[in-house]
Amino acid sequence: MDGRAWWRVHGWIALILVIVPLTLSGAMLMWPEAIGRLTGASRFATSGAVLLPVDRYAQAARPVLGRGERIAAMMLPERRGAPVVVVATSVGTKGAGTVDIYLDPPTARVLEVAASDAGLVGFLRRVHSDLLVPGVGRSIVGFGGVLTMVLVVVGVVVWWPNSRRRQAGGGSVWLGYAAAVLIAAPLLVWSFSGVWISFAKPAPVSAQPMARPAQNLSVIVARAMAITPGAVRRIVWPTERNPDWTVGVATVAVKVADDSGSAVAAPARVSAGVAGRSILALHDGSGLGVVGRLVGFVAGLAPSMLMVGGIVSWRRRRRALAIRKR
């Protein structure tokens, strides 16, 4: 096997083992809720959209907490049919473990208790984050994103409709090239965001949430809504390191001190953390609408489709070459 053949082998290995799993899992993760519903997850068996006082959900979640687990956050549904999610964590010597408790909004009935990385969606997230290789997998994913960006740029240049291609295909060549560029552009953006996330400094292990906060949950929410009226979307419990509650009201984060109950809207400044969350929201589609997620889904499927097309084209050329040699 000559040097060129070895380069081809290495290229196919990189494509099949890194780029295809990353892009396919990324495409599927644009629709995590739909995947959960299709796989029959009981967490979506809600009975309505009417919300109870938030302290009812905390009370319903406590009996199912495991040993050493404490409530860390609560997410209220933004869409009809979605459950209330109470997040519990336990910080040990091996890091933080996270469990999601899904509750029926109108009744606070426990629908499902599962580790955050459980199920098909959890599996896809593990594939997408570290290719099921803890530790070094995160770096492999980052380099896979760099390789994807290089392939996208090289592909756009290599397949530029030159005179020979235009004569062979006519106007359809430009149409196909335009379609390829429309797919390449979002794929390049998502690859860049993936590289940024992979090589960003990992978040430190979270501090343990307070076992007995001084303020009642309903009081915290009332104080936050007095500052910024609107729908409460997210509540983050105070921790042993940070004694403030964080309440997401509409698009505003309100900090409420656990000791005094004083509330203040968080300053609207773009910090590294805010930028990171924005890039993450772009990458996983949570910050995009339906159209944006569809574009991300198609862009994620494109490398696998192009790989299949390339294999078919290669086999045809090999067959044609063999026929000419006879």
C-alpha cells in the first residue's frame, strides 16, 4: 500500500469514526423532546399545562431524592405538554451526579426519575460531547470539529464550478453548488461553535446546594416577580459557595439573597459566561426557532449523505475503470 493509499485510509477512518458520529448525533439533538416522545419516555405523559405554586413541585420532588441528593434547580415548561423538571445533584469525590425529576404541571405527580445522561437523548449527548471516551474524548471532538471546518472550506473551493463542469452540467452545476454552499455555511458555524465548546475550560464542579435555605421558595419567586413581572422559567437554588437564588423571569435573571430576601435584577452585560451560554444555545438549537433547528438538522445529515454519495461514486468509477481495462 503506497503513501497515497494510507492517506485515504486515514481520511476514511477520521470521517467514519469522528465526523459522521458527531454530525449525526448533532442533527438528532436538534429535537431532543421529539426523540423522547418517540421513544415512549413517560416524562411527557402530562395531563395539562396549568401550573401550581412552585413550592408544590419542590415538595413533590423531595420524597424521591436519593441519599446525598439536594435540589439544585427547577425548570418550568415553556411549551404545552412539557413537564416541570426538578434537577437534583450530589457532589462527591468523583464529581457531581445529576438526576432529573419530571413532574406533571397540573398535579405535581412524579412522571419519571432519570439520570441526566440516561436514555437515547443522553446517549446521543455523550456521543456528541466525548464520543463515549471520557477525558480525552472531548479533545477528539474538538479536533473533529476543526477537521469538519477544513473539509467544508476545501470542499467549497474544490467543487467550484469551473469551465469543464459548467460545460458538462450546464446551469444545474451552479444550482447544485449554491445548494451545497447553503448547507456548508450553517455546518461551518455549528462546527466552529462545537470547537469553541470542546476546547473551552470545563466548568468547575458545582458546589453542593444548600440543605436548608433560609427563605421559602414561594417568597423567593414573589420577590423576583416584584422586580421583573413575567413568567418564571427557571429557579436555581443557593449553594454553599454562592448564597443567592437565581430566578429567571421571562428573559431577565433576578438574584435574591437567601439571608435577607433582597432582590436585584442581574446586570445586563456580556461576560464570558453569557457568551458561552449563547454559543451553547446556538450549538444545541435551544436558542433557535423551528426553522433554525431544521437548518441544523439538514446540515448535520449532510456529511453522512455526502459520504454515502462519495462511496457510490467511487464504486462506479472503479467498476468503469475495470471494464475499460478488459
